[in-house]
Amino acid sequence: MMNGPSTEDRISCLPNAILCHILSFLPTKYAVATCVLSSTWKLVWTSLPNLCFDDRLCLEFQRNLDLSTVASTRFENFVHRVLLSASGNINKFSLRCCGLVDSSRLKLWVSFATMRNVREIEISLNDDECIELPHCIYTCKTLEVLKLDMNFFIKTPPTIFFPSAKILHVILNTIDNNFSDWLFSKCPALEDLSIKGYIYGTDSVTLNIPSLTLKRLRLELEAPEEDYITKYKVIIRAPNLEQLYIRDHGPGLYVVHELHSLTKAVVDYGIECILDYDSPEDVAQAVVDMLRDIKNIKSLSLSSGTMFALDRLDYANDHSFPTFPFLNRLEVEGVGACGWLSLAHIFSRMPKLESIVFEEVRM
């Protein structure tokens, strides 16, 4: 006689370390829910190394995509309970909130994560409130990755600033002359930096980026329409930089030095700021000057705005456009009413070009 189907729970017999590894592939909400399966599972989730919270998974959206106060409070209480119940070190703390979040609780959660020797922190908030982060995040010796998609400010600059951080992605409401000098003097291990910043007022601003460790740099700088008269300069000295992404809606002046390791660059100027600028030819020359400084790269991407600026050059009489002796890949975006004149000249300056990619070509 054949036996019936086995009812043995083999998974629950696995060591806790393996069970915890299995749960690490689930969103935190579902990992915590396994505590009701049996007594074996009751506390397994408390050893999760990665705690990732997303209110889109935990809350039901109303038709207008707003979150009720009750639902937001329920989500905050859930995050709070999970963090307080965590028993081991935290590898990654991730928080994504489409609704409002209590700033005092957020500071408490970040403080708790740093106490648990967190390595990665990612916070994305859909909230205009500018939040002060606790000082412990800036002095955390285990923190290697920090990504902040939120408005934040530092009330008093700490003595030590991200001593072990290798990856830093931030959004800044205001960039001034002291910011970059202060940042790079206190981030000795930085390899990947992304800054989205806004520059206001009429005063000149110089953003210095000196780093011996930086490998990837992404800058997205913008000035409001009424502040296009703002003048700012970006000076990059990073001999080990490999990838450079510039998205500029200022426009700004970029000066790069000693980029001996650079292989890939993306240059994206906004058409709007060029049209509103008093002298579009000056913007075109600024683009050429920057391209000349990175002429030894192998891969280059030019946006439609950049091509629009380059069309302002007098190629018949101006021979300043550089030759790219090692470039083998070129990406060009949005070539249409403008850009074709520049392309003909650009191709003649790229003797080793092997691959051309056109994106969103408009005829």
C-alpha cells in the first residue's frame, strides 16, 4: 500500500542562517509575515541583514494617489516595530515613502541603523520638508553607501564626515562655495558621487571637486529660470575618474584637469537655458572647452541640448573643436532640426570611431 503525500516540513528543519538567507530575497513586509507560520519561523526574520521598507507595498493608495494619515501612521509603526525587533547587525536599511513621514521618527530609525553597524542607507521621500539628519550618520564608521533622494540639511558640520563612504548620492537645495571643499576634505574613501543641486542668486559659485579616489561622478546642476544669470564654475581634479555624467541646466563652466583614467562621458546641456542665455555662442564655446579636456575618452554621449549648442559654432572659421584620438563609440540624442551640421564636423574629428547610436532622431 502506498503512503499518502508527505506532510513533513523540510524547510523549517533547515538551520536559521539558511532560513534567514531565504527570507532576504523577500520584501521586508512579507519576510516579517512568516512569523505566523510556526514557532520555528517566529523570530527568524529578526536576523535579516537587509531591512527594506516601501509604503507602496504596505499601504493601499487612494484614487488620487494620496495616503491617508491613518495608513501612514500604520506604516511608520510597522517600520518602528521591525527596527526595534532586529537582533543583529544591519547590512542595508532602505526606506521609500510616497506619503508623509514623521521627521523625528526618521531620525530615530537612522540612528538605530547606525547603532547596528549599517553598511548601506537608502532613503527616498516624496516630501518637500527639509529634514535634519542625526549627526551619527555622518560619523558612522561602517557606512559605505548612502543614497538620499530627499531634502536634508546639516545644522552644524561634524568634524568627521562619512569616513568610510564609497558611494554618496545626494540632492542639495543650495550649493555654495564652501560645500565642495568641506565635502572632499572629509570623505577620504569616496569612489562614486552623484550630486543633484540647485544654484540660486547672482553671486559667483565655484564647485571644486578634488579627489584621488573618485571613479564615477554624476552632476545634475540647475538654476531656476529667473536665476539664469547666476555664474558658476565646476573644477574637477580626479586622476582616477573613469566615468563622468554632466547634466547642466545652468549653464555652467566646466574645467577638468588630470582625468587620465576617464573612458566614458555623458554631456547633457539643457536647450531651455541656452535659449534664455544672453550669448548662446559662449555656451557652445564652454562645451568645446570641456570636450577638449576629455578628448582621450573612448565613449561619448551628447544630448540634443548639447548638439543645439554646438550648432552655434562657426566651424568654417573656428578650428577649436578637438580631435578624439581614441573614441570608438558615440551616442547622439535628439538630432532633428539642429545637430546635423555639427555631426558632419564631429565625425571628421573621430578617426577611430566604430559605433554610432542615434536616439530619438527627429526628421
